[in-house]
Amino acid sequence: MNSSKDIKMLYPLWDKGLSPYTDKVKFYGLAPKDMNFIHVSYIEYMGGAEEVIKKTEEQLKQIFHAQDGGYDFNFKVTNYIIKSIEQEGYLIPTIGDFNYLVDPKGEVTIHAFSDAPTVSFNYLYDEMDVEADFVWEVGHEILDICNDTIFIKVLKNSGMIIRGTMEDDKFEFGPLYSDKLEESLKNIKRLL
């Protein structure tokens, strides 16, 4: 394959917002050995590596809402590392080592308890009498949900490759808004 003329047959798929890694590329007779070429071509289609990085960084500035299983919370990305790596002669941007700030007012429904209460993270971590393993499990789930949300909402179609493992990622609880902004949001809600 490896020609710009051949790769342009994928542009209609990408124009529709399909992932560069969709199974439909197999329809065109492309093999796994072509994936680095497809990836680099997708990055060029998106405007080049610098543009891909710029768009990704811009999208990562937002506050994200995550709702998965019994979890419901907001978070933002506070840090990450972007590096370019060489794969088979191609330079590809990668992203990893995420740090997240999670709103402590987020909630989890605890299905392990018979009455399945929904509690805030504040209450769970500060006031509830639960075993350390359970708290670790909740923290692990929060991190997993943050990573999944970022992948689905930002990285899936960005052209970036996620680097590393979840062990490199971290989160902490903290306010996502300044007190002044929080108060303004409450006033707006009251007016609606």
C-alpha cells in the first residue's frame, strides 16, 4: 500500500468521524503491517503532528463528566506528558502519565452493601468505616473511568497513541472550580 494515492481511499471514512483503526480498513485489503503507515497518514489528514497535539491539548482543558456503573463525577486533566516516538521509521505523537483532579462531591453507589447506598467521595474517604481494600478498589475504578472517558471523548480519533500503563496515571480529589465560579453557577441554577 504505502502511497498517498492509496491512503486517500480512507478519507471518506475519516470524514465520517470513524476511527483510523476501524475494522473497515480491512475491507480495503489493509493488513496489520500497514497500521503505522495508516496512523501516520491519519495524523497528516488531521493537519500534522503539531496540529494533532494542539487540538488534543485544547480538548484536555475541559471539565469532563463521567458516569459509569455506580459512579457519577466530574474531573479534569491536570497533567500529562506528550512524546514523539519512532515506529518503523515514522514519528508518532504519544500521550501518557495522566494526572486527574476529581471533584470530591462525585458519587458512587456501593453495590457491595445490602442497601446499595449512594455516597459522595468525601463521605466515603473521610467518614465511612470501610476496609482499605475497598477504598483502594474505588480509587482504582475512578482512575479507570477517567482514562476510559479521556480515550472515548478525546483520544480515540485524535491520532495520538496512549503510552504507558495505568500505573503511571494518578488522581487526587480537589475543587474543579474556584469558590467564586461555584457560587456563580449556583446563582445561575437558581434563576433557571
